[in-house]
Amino acid sequence: MGQQEPATDELIPGTLDMLILKTLSRDRMHGYAIAQSIQRMSGDVLRVEEGALYPALHRLEVRGLLKSQWGVSDNNRRAKYYMLTTRGRRALEQASESWTRVSIAIARIMQTV
């Protein structure tokens, strides 16, 4: 009671880092492209706000899971490009395995009558 239902476009707490790592496992990208890719791949269900994205990118870089370099975007603007490190690939693998276990367990509970 008194709790508001989450909007369909809200990320489940704790999943943003994993989604960023997964997105960057395909190719290096700048922040805006990461957000757009997550939105597109989720069928426009998930939206990543700048206020959550850039602190997450910084946190992942400080942890050594990402590295970055400055470059020029498609629209000829200076942009910081992020890419996975070896450590980031290992973290993604662990997060993916954990997510799979948890999501299967939750699905079992939700299917129980």
C-alpha cells in the first residue's frame, strides 16, 4: 500500500551496469549511443537517463571494467568513447550468469499458483 507501481520504462535496480557492459561487448560507443542502443534493443521499453548513465560509466571505469578515449562522433562532435576491458568482460560473464539464475528463480515463483 502506498507504493507507486513502477513505470514500464524503469530499469530494475542493479541492472544498469550489466546492461552497459553487455552493450559495450559489441563495440565501443559514446554515452548517448549506449543509451540509444539499450532503448532500441529493449524494444523501447527501457530508457536510460543521463543522470544515471554517466555516473554508472564513471563508476565502471573507476572499477577497471571500462576504459575510455576521446574521439569524434558521427555528427562531428567530440565524444568520450567507452570500451570493455578484459576485467569488464569477466564481470559481464559473472553478471550474466547471476542474472540468468535469479530471473529463472523469479519466473518459477511467478508461475506458481
